Amino acid sequence: MPADFNGYWKMVSNDNFEEYLKALDVNVAVRKIANLLKPDKEILQNGDHMIIKTLSTFRNYIMEFDVGKEFEEDLAGVDDRKCMVRIRTVTMDKKKK
């Protein structure tokens, strides 16, 4: 079972995020908008099943998956691509609401 990530999380920093998006070939307008956002995350975890809600002024979306299993993340409306996600290690500092 993964570590307990239940809770509400606030972004502190996103170092090198624009460079990361550029390497993924995300268009320049989307990169600029994404780099300005500081989305909050609400994580609901039940064993290996995770629901991650991303909350921002631009767009809210929900990602749902089971830890250890590949899943598709649909980014339609952002840059119209689908991503296969494999999560190995996650590091976060939990902040209270």
C-alpha cells in the first residue's frame, strides 16, 4: 500500500516546469498559461485507489487510477493528447487548508 496522501495540497513551486512542457512539445501559449497557474490538489485515497482533483482558476479536472497500474490521462481541451502514466515516487509537503 502506498503512503497516505489524503488531504488538500497547495503548490509551493514548480521549478523548471516550462522547460518540462517544452520538452513534451506543448505549444507555447499553453506553456505560458500553465506556468502561471498554482493549482491546488485534493487527494482522496482508498488503499491503492487514488482520486486526484486538480483545482485552478483555468481548469479543474479529476484523475482516477490504481497505484502500480498504467492508466491513460485524457488531456483533451488542454493540448488534446492522451498520456500513459506510471507513478514511481511522489514527494509532497502536506499543508493544512
